[in-house]
Amino acid sequence: RIVYVNGEYLPEEEATVSIFDRAFLMADGVYEVTSVLGGKIIDFDGHIARLERSLNELDMQKPEAFDDLLSIHRELVAKNAIDEGMIYLQVTRGSAGDRDFAFPDPEVVKPTLVLFTQSKPGLADNPAAKTGIKVISIDDIRWGRRDIKTTQLLYPSMGKMMAKRAGADDAWMVEDGKVTEGTSNNAYIVKDGKIITRELSTDILHGITRAAVLRFAKEAQMKVEERSFTIDEAKQADEAFVTSASTFVMPVVELDGAPIGSGSVGPVASRLREIYLEESRKVGI
Ligand code: PLP
């Protein structure tokens, strides 16, 4: 695999980042995951706009190659012959050579930019989308700026492991009695034909797939309500699903061991997945 590090395309074995890089020492980095369908990059502008916002919120400089990101994405897709899969991008505050809590002088220390691809043939035809996934609920103990897409992913990883150990696929996090989001996706329920998902705030990541799915739902005359919901409400829902760049729209059929609705993939989730894949393929670049 060919990867990109600070201006260079290299075989992955030759790519290196300093051990003093603040992302390694302090998770002082932000990232984006963008999907590739039919060799086309999906929602590129949305991901780059969110990246810029994450950088601004953390007072992090834009990498020098910021304006070339589209060509870097395309180059990696071509070099690695990606048909379906993902492009991972990370910007870190870089390395000052010593460990220090204070941010290094941006005049001296430049951000690190890393990109690599992951080939996932069959991503659109994912069999899990036909059966749906199982989730458990866990406490949301993450920090208060979940709207910034940082590389502090230890608790979401632990959540995923708690789910696996419980025989489930993923976890929904709960704060003050309300579902915030999944470990790596936004969470939705459907009740009486209405799609309900938590409103945007600093409590959740502003999913790029979420924005697209809500837009498509409204265009298809589906009802959308942006508000938080409880686990009990989710258990009484007709359907549930999650969205992310790597899973698109993924139905959820079980919550804390109990079936949601019929316990199988519902019509709203499957229709939204279809619409999302169809529309996204049209606008991929
Ligand atoms: N919420 C969290 C915590 C995430 O990590 C992600 C994606 O990684 C999402 C939501 C979904 O965001 P997107 O649709 O932009 O992939």
C-alpha cells in the first residue's frame, strides 16, 4: 500500500512519524474518514469543512497541503486501485522534540499530515446491512467536545469491546438518560414513520453522513425530528439505525438484548440505505 506523509507518497513500510509527535504522546490530532464508492470520493467537501472546523477549534494550523487535499485523496485512490473502501486522514500538531503540555510555537513546529487508504470490497453490499446489528447501551464518559473529531478514541474502543464481550456489535452511549451517539456513528430511531435523531451540539460529532441522510429523508418527504431520546424510547421504537462514512446507513435490530420493533431490518432504514448509496454514487468526485 502507498501512503502519504507530509508531502511524500511512500510504501507503508517506509512511512514514519516522530515518537515526539503530539498525537502519539497526547492524542493531539484530528482526523477524517471518507468513503470511496466505485472509485469516487463521497462527500469530500463536507469532510474537509469539518476538518477545518476541528483544526480551528483546537487552534491547530492547517497543514501546508490543505488546498491539495482533493488531489492527494485522488492520487491515493488511484495508486492503491481503491474501488470500495476508505481514506483515512490525520492532522496532528506535530513534534516539538520535547514533551510539553503547552502547545509548541506554530512558527517553528509544523503540523503532521498523514493519509492512507483501506480497501473494503463489498462495502456497499455489506451483509450486516441485511440482518442488522445488535447494540448495547453504556455510559458516555467522554469529554465535552465531541463535536471535534479528535484521535482520543480510547473510550469508544473500550465501548466496542464491551459490546463484543456482550455478544453485540456496537454500543450506544448514554448521558443524563439520553442517547448521545454510537461509538463511531450517529444513532437514530424510527417511531410511527418519524425519524428521530439527537440535535447537533457539542455532545455529538456532526456526522457528514447524518447531514446527507437527513437531507435525503426530507427530500423523500419522510418526517425528521432532531431531538434526543432515551434508551426506553429506543426499546419501544419501530426501527433503529446508525450512520457513518464507513457503514452508510446500518440497521440496528437489537438493543440491550431485546428486539427493536420486529427484530429485523425495517423499511425506513433499508430505504434510507438505498437512497444514500444511490445519491452518493451520483455526487462522488
Ligand atoms: N459519531 C462518532 C463518535 C463518530 O466517530 C463518527 C464517525 O467516525 C460519526 C458519529 C459519524 O460521522 P460521519 O458520518 O461523518 O462518518
